[in-house]
Amino acid sequence: MSKPHCARASDLPTISAIAARIHPDLPERPEVLAEKMRLCPDGCRVLAADEEIVGYGFAHPWTQRRIPALDDFLERLPDDADCLYLHDIAVLPRSRGGVARAYVAAIEQLARASGLAALALVSVYGTRPLWEGFCFRPVTADAELSAKLASYGERRDLHAPRPHCGVTSLPRSWLTRA
Ligand SMILES: CC(C)(COP(=O)(O)OP(=O)(O)OC[C@H]1O[C@@H](n2cnc3c(N)ncnc32)[C@H](O)[C@@H]1OP(=O)(O)O)[C@@H](O)C(=O)NCCC(=O)NCCS
């Protein structure tokens, strides 16, 4: 597996195909992914094995506790960004193993270089133990954040048969790492 490198516009069809395969119940339009690549090219990487794209990771500056809606445009990055938000990482099953670790290392470097003191993400598919292994910690949800997480979940549940991919669902969690 080569080091994650910045996604190019020409990679978008492959990225979208992988997204559709890994996230059949959380579809996002290619143009929504393209916007993230435009707004934060350094955060949007492809993961390649033998020259073939086998996964991607998308991240962009954001504001903690403001959960971006899935499949919607960001329009612009916030002026008061205080975290690098990991929107998604997905890798084809045959190429897993060490990929999330490499991508988190890459965006951690990017966050530091950008003066962003925290990484943040919403954990889905029961991946909370994975993120906790990378030192992410759950944020205590106040009423406002709980409502946002619930709506994120409802949106997902509208499309998702359970259990998803054989993984027992945990509640969606908002995790941050300073
Ligand atoms: C999540 C995903 C990108 C991880 O990729 P990966 O290459 O397997 O990740 P890594 O091997 O770098 O993971 C690092 C560690 O976490 C562990 N891990 C991986 N997936 C895990 C999971 N779902 N739950 C708990 N631990 C997990 C790995 O075993 C590894 O531990 P080790 O270093 O002690 O061996 C990949 O499984 C995937 O594409 N899943 C489907 C999409 C998804 O869930 N995305 C995240 C949404 S928040």
C-alpha cells in the first residue's frame, strides 16, 4: 500500500464506486464528494495498492459539535474552524490492515500544519473501538448535540437494514482527539 496521496478529479469515479460499495445505505452524490476535494485537497486522499485505488479518506477543517449533513454541500469552510473533521474513510475489504492508521497519521500532520488542535469525527458502524484505539474520545453529548446525532442516525436508519455488514450497530458517537 502506498502512502495516502491527494485525490485528483480523475479519481472521483473510482472513489464514488468504492463509496457506493462500502456505504450502500449512506449514499453521497459524486458532486458532494467533489466539493470536499475542492475545498480541502490536502485532506482528501486516495489509498492505492499496486497503482490501483482501493480506498479513500476525506477530511476538512470544521467546527466541533457542528455535524455536517451527509450528502449535502458544505458551501464553504468555516472561518472559525477548530478541528480537522474526518468525514469518511473507506477501504475495500481485501486491502484493509494499516490503512486507517496511515490516513490518520497523514491528517494529523495536516491538522498540525494548519494550526488545528483537534481531530473530530462521527463514528458509525460500531467503529468506536477502532477510533478509541487512535486516542479519540467520545464527547459528552448535550441536548443539542444529541439531537444532531439522532437526526444523523434517523437519516441512516431510513436506509439501513440492521445489522449492517454483520457489524452490530453502536449509537453514533461524536469523537474528538486533541
Ligand atoms: C474502518 C476501516 C477504514 C479500517 O481500515 P483498516 O485498514 O482495517 O484499519 P487499520 O488496520 O489501520 O486499523 C487500526 C487498528 O484498528 C483495528 N480495527 C480495524 N477496524 C476495526 C473496527 N471496525 N473495530 C475495532 N477495531 C478495528 C485494526 O485491527 C487495527 O488494530 P491493530 O493495529 O492493533 O492491528 C475499514 O475497516 C473500512 O473501510 N470499513 C468500512 C467503512 C467504515 O467503517 N469507515 C469508518 C466510518 S466512521
